[in-house]
Amino acid sequence: MTDEELQRFAGEKVRLVFAGRELTGKLVVGIESQLKVQAPYAIEWYDVDRSLGTNEMRLAAIHDAGAVKSIELLDVAKETADEIEDEADETQTPG
């Protein structure tokens, strides 16, 4: 992946494959990622701490855009709309 490709997803909820892991969260770039993890990019997600029963914010630094094997935008509103449309199609009576 190139810097230009990765920057198109800045601030968006994404699913990416990085360092052999698939992570889903917000892609953080620029000054925000520099301040948080001292890297040009980071992925921010929430993970459940089972011992405390709370959500904890996690950050993974991405030091090089080339380390990202794949990335896709997660459009929650579109996914929900598609699911509703599919369900409506399935429940309609033909004719």
C-alpha cells in the first residue's frame, strides 16, 4: 500500500490487515498519530478487558504504509441499509 492510498482512509472506520492481524477501527494519521504513537499512521480500536468488563482503547502504530496488506472502508450506515433491503426482498410476496 502507498502513502496516498492509505491517506484516503484517514479518520474513517476501516478493516485492515497489518502485521499478520486483521484489525477493525479508526485509521489515525498525521499529527494525531504522531502525538499518540510517534508513527505516521495508527489504527485505533476498542477491546473488551474481560477481567474488568470494560472497553479499553487500543492503538497499533503503523510505521510504514507498505506494511498494510489490505484495507477496506466500513460504511456502517450502508451495511445496515443493505441488510434492511435484503430482508425486505426476502419477505415480499411474489406477484
